[in-house]
Amino acid sequence: MKNVMLTIEYDGTNYSGWQRQNNAMTIQQRLEEAIKKITGNFSEVIGASRTDAGVHARGFVCNFFTNSKMPSPNFKMALNGVLPKDIVVLDAREVDNSFHSRYHSLGKKYVYTIVTGNNRPVIGRQYVYYFRRKLDIDKMKNACKYFIGTHDFSAFKKKGSSAKSSVRTVKELTIAQEDNLIKFSIVGDGFLYNMVRIIVGTLLEVGLGRFTPEYVKDILDSKDRSKAGKPVPALGLCLEKIFY
Amino acid sequence: MKNVMLTIEYDGTNYSGWQRQNNAMTIQQRLEEAIKKITGNFSEVIGASRTDAGVHARGFVCNFFTNSKMPSPNFKMALNGVLPKDIVVLDAREVDNSFHSRYHSLGKKYVYTIVTGNNRPVIGRQYVYYFRRKLDIDKMKNACKYFIGTHDFSAFKKKGSSAKSSVRTVKELTIAQEDNLIKFSIVGDGFLYNMVRIIVGTLLEVGLGRFTPEYVKDILDSKDRSKAGKPVPALGLCLEKIFY
């Protein structure tokens, strides 16, 4: 029995997120189907994260156990031969049997992309959120610092989230603007359900002038979900990297 | 009766090209349907070019005549309200009744995008051609100069092309590489059927070392389609701009 770690990229447009479910296609199911085609046996694939429906990934990590005699690196080409066009294995390697892609993750980097301007995007629209109204980027950048550090993010998690603790550490949060693209980049030790999308939605409220940058601190302190902004849509979100 | 000129962007992935046809969906048909929804009457839309199935455009130009009382610039927002997600009107304006988007075009700019490297692209794969083999970019750049100028491009048009003359002027042809992206940019007074795709395909033969850069001159002189390279796939091609 060996433990194979995969790094994968996927276009989440046509999937109901990572996790296997009844009556909806997911990335996990596609990978498990592909592995079964190659090894002849079902292997459960353990994912580092449960990305939502419509979220994309450039550096998702997962692992599975198999009795296959195929050298682990060869799974890259073998799986790519049977996976659909919207999923690709970037790397396959053997890891210690104790490795668990979710439990051993030290952190994650997400990027959220917004397109502004007068015209809704067409080419590449699957990967960006179109936001027409004018934003004060300096105010938004100013608000970022309040998120940095270790906080109780209860106000920034979707109600019904099952995580035991709402304390997380945000290590980096930056906003970069180039022409009509705005990219939010966030690194943390872990994220609560919808946390990245609610943080970006809250920063948009700051950019619109509805919240002052300093109000972010009040929202955090309140631990009250109703005070923060609305989550931005899934399509602009991409899981860039998982740290181990 | 007024003449309305539209500049549009479209994602050609799900279309059988520009021109209306039976049993296949095209950009022209979608626009004519949208105009009819707004004005109540059918207007034929005259396109500047007949892009192939799967080709994209960021600056396609077309025009139509209408008796509608709506101010011409208002067609932008009105059409965008009824067009599907993969077509957007960037500009609408009234032009002289003598204006014809195809006859009056002075030139066009196309960009062809290739992705190289060990991994097939996933995010954005709809807009690029994945070419795995190693290319000698310097040789390809060297070959570009032979295309510049006024030539008989018979060797670079698809057989069965109905154009009366095969003489065209290529004003610019450049290759830019950034990381694993290679962008071919070409400006000319007009292009024969499949001409851009055959030129790029021929440059790939140069990059692979199968043709010398100088051999491009022999291919042009031969006027023999069988001597040039294969056309590259439509998905990497984008009509960037039409000049008037």
C-alpha cells in the first residue's frame, strides 16, 4: 500500500465543488473515477480543502492510497489521459503513509479576481466577478491590515459552518490593481466556510464607501455575521497554493 | 432608416463562426435575434469578417440598418440586456448610410496564443492552443520578416477559398514570449481563408526545425498550399481589431 500525493489544477465552472455528493458532479468523484480506470480499484481521494461549487484551483493537493504497482510519478500522465479537459494533474509523487493532505496543511493561498469597467467581461468571464461600480482602492487597501493576524472570524463565516473554532490567522492580504482587474490575494493557516468570499465582499463595502476601513475591526470584534458584507460569487475565487 | 455600427467582443467556443447558417448557431444569428427582440423587426447584420467556428473576437465590427427610434448609442445597453453571456456590445454608434463594415475595412489585427510546457492548460484552455514540443523562438522570429509586405499568399490559403485575388499585404507580424505563453500578432489589409492559422502553423514548423526561416520565401514563391504548414486550431485565434 502506498500513498500518492497529487497537485492538481481545475476549472470549477461545471462542478459542484470538491466533495463527492449524490446527484451532482464533483472534482473528487472525477478523480476517483479516473484512478479506478487506471488501477482497477476504488481509492478514496482525500482533499486538502472542500472548495465550493464554481471555485477554481491552480494548486489543489490531495492524496490516495493504492496497491497499484505503477510508480507514483507515472500517475500524472496516466490520470491526465483519462481526466476531462477541466482537470489536470500537475504533479504526482509518493509520500509517507502518514501524510494526510487536509490534516497536514499548514496554510493556503487564495486569489480573488474582479473585473471593473463599463463592459461585462466575455473572454475569460468564467474566472472573474464583474463589478461595475467605482471602488476606492486606497480605502480597501487601508482596510486590509485589520484582517491580518489571529482573530476570531465568526463574523466572516457562513452560518451553519461546522468548524469547532472560528479562530484563524491571516498572514497576508493584499490588493493589486492592473487596468480594470483587481486581484485580492490572501494567505492564512486555514479559512472558515465562505470566509474568503465574505472578506472580499466586506472590502467591496469599504471600496463603495459604505464601511470605513476602521469598521472592519468593529465587525471582527462583534463576531456577528450580519455586520460583515455579502459573500462575493464563487467564480472569481481560485485556490492558488497549499502549504505543507 | 439609420445605419448603426457595433463593436463587439465574443467567445467563439460555442459558435459555428460568425456567418448565419442552417442547423448551427452563429454570432450573426444571435445578434439578429437580439436586434429583433428590441426593434421588433429583422435587420440583417453585416459583419466585417467571417470568423471560423471557435475563433474569438475582442474588437469585431458589424453594422445594421433600422427604422427604430432608439438613439444609436442606446443599442449598446439594450442589446447587452438580451445577448447571451458570451457576446457583448462594447460600442454602438450611428454611422453614415454609406458605411459597410466589410467593404470599408482597411485592415485587421489578429492575435494567436500558444501555451507551451509540460502541463496542458485548464483555466483559460478555451482561448489557447497547447503545444507541448520545444520551439526555437529566435528562428521563428527570424522567419517573420519573409511574410511582411505584399505577396501572393496562395500557399497560405485553404483550398476552395473563394477570394478572387490571393495578393495581400502583411504590415506587422511579431512573436512575443512570456513565461509559457507565446503570442503571435499579425496586422494586414485582409486575410485569406485560414491564412493566419496556416502562417502560425508554418512558423511552428520553423520553430521545430523542420523548415529553415528562409524556406518561408520558397513557400510563398511556390504558391503551393501543400508546401506550407498545417493550420493551427481555431481556439487560439482572436480577432483583436478592425481598422477603418
